[in-house]
Amino acid sequence: MATLVRGFRDQFDWALFVAVAAIGLAAIGAIVGGGILALAGAAFASTGPSAILAFALNGLIAMLTALSFAEMS
């Protein structure tokens, strides 16, 4: 069994795996970033300057969520 695992580890191409993962994450980031910018434009058009307060509050909540996930890991 150890020989089988060692053989798999030798044949697995980590560089390709990391490259594909990086491309996928970059694509997801671009989609999410585009959505955030589109929503920001719509929010500023309908609410005006109070949208800045809403985005700041949203950032604070996101930071607290990230810190709680980091604490659990």
C-alpha cells in the first residue's frame, strides 16, 4: 500500500494543480468584484451618500466574520 501511495505522489503534478486552482480563483474573484462594483453603482444612484455608511458597516461585519472563522481554524 505504501508503494502505491508513493507512486501516486510521484506522478501527481502539483504545479499544474496549483496553476489550475489559481486560474479558477482569479476567475471567481473577477466575477465577484464585477458584481460588487455593479451593485455599488446601483446603490449610490438610488441612496446617495448613505451607501458609504452601508458599505462600511458591511465591511465591519465581513471582518468580524473572517476573524471568527480564523479563530475556529
